[in-house]
Amino acid sequence: MRHTRSSLWHMGAGAALALLAAPLGAQGQSAAELAQGPGKEAARETLPDEPLEPVPIIVSGSAKDERTVIAGSRIPRESLFANDQIASNTAMHGLSPGSGMTPYSDRTIKKTIRSCKASDTRISGETACLLVSARRAIEAADWLSVRGLLVPLAREEGADPGERRAAADYLLEAAQLSGSTPARREALGLLLATRTLRPCEAAQIERNLATMAHQAGDLAAARGHLEASLALLPDQPQALANLAVFERAAGLAQAVQTMRRAIAASEASGGAVPASWRQFANQP
């Protein structure tokens, strides 16, 4: 991805398995306090007690006579335009050429338009610019801004899958750098939701989500992620064995059958079968 001042790079799905979410927040002065400024009291002391009287403007002469306007400068002026009882000492009509109503008419205005482009043709220029901003926020460790920029796009079901995938990849990278487990779980879930992963990649992410759910004490979610992983790749010995353990913990009768499937899958692939698996499968 190219930009006028910075460049983007796109992270693949097989890279990090994590996401952002580090709360930011610093207490500072209120907007009102900042708006007042240190010189407010001093400025108040210099103001007069009473408002200044406006300089009087006196119009003399009758409606039919030539009118003379005397301002505070005491310089007599002739009225150039008359409209019934109203006299004006303006030398030209308000909207006439040269009246001063067309600012910058004698200047050249230069407008710079920022454009962004991604190497992936599925990503629009607008989204590419959003990813540029996200890259800068990642480099600044501003995890809250990263999430605010990218989560809405990653969740948008009507968005282009390639754009959602790019947003999820960036969130995954930010989550890994931030070290936040809840952020990693969110990023991995958003990555799955893009439906752009190969079955083996999605199955691996489901297993990782199962591990994180188990560490968080959410055994039901862990079991659900393992079931989703096995729906994508049925013959995963370790995933089957772990699922059997979670099923027995939940009091499900199919736990023994699931462990026997794990043993069969391991033997079919030429792998070793732990003794604890066989002991588990032989228990009623």
C-alpha cells in the first residue's frame, strides 16, 4: 500500500494470533479551564466599568436637499447614494465588482488532496487511508484509536471481505503488541467472521480461541470452539481429546466416544497414544 508520506503493509492470516484493547485515558484540564487561559482575570481588570458610548453620526438636511454626513472625525462627506430617507456614504454598492465582497479574488488558493492506494485491488482508497491512520496509531501504541478505526469496518457485514480481512489483520497485530487477551479473542473472532480463511487456518484459530476460553474459565465456550474446529477438520487427535475432557466435565455421555475417536485418529496418523487417553476411554 502506498501513501504520499507513509507506507502500509498487509499482515497475513498465518501471522500473529492476537488483537488490541488497551484502555487509554489521562485526566487533564477541562475544556472550560483551558478556554479561560491564564490571562482572564488580568484582562477583566483593564476593562472600563461602563461601556464606551458610540461615536455619534449626525445626518443633516431635508429629504430633498443634498445631505451631508458628519461622523466623529468631523470630516464632512457627501452622500453618493440616496434611498428615500436613508443616506449612504459608501462609494459603491455592496455586491458590485471590487466592493470587497469577493475575498481572495487577488490570491491563488492551492488545495492538496490526499489519496491512498493499497496493493490489494479489493481495498478502496478510502479504506486504504483508514489503514494508514491505523498503522500510525499502532506505531504510537494508541490501542484505543486503533480499535476505534478498525473494529467498525471489521464488523460491517456489508463491507468488502478483503477490506474486512485487512482491518482484522491489523487488529490482530495490534492485539499481539498490546498483550491484551480479551483483545486477542475479539480480533480472532472478527478474523473468523470475514470468512476469508482456509479451513486449516480457521480450525487453528478455533483451537486457539478454545484455549483462551478455557484459561478464562469459560468451559462452555471452549467446548464450542473445539466443536467448530472439528467441524472444519474432523480428524484432529488433540482437539478430540480436549473436547472429550470438556464433555465429561459438563456431564455429557458422549465423552468416552469422543476420546475413542481421538485414539483412532492418532493411530491412523501414526502418532503415539498417551496412556491417559486409553484410561479415559476405558472408564464408564
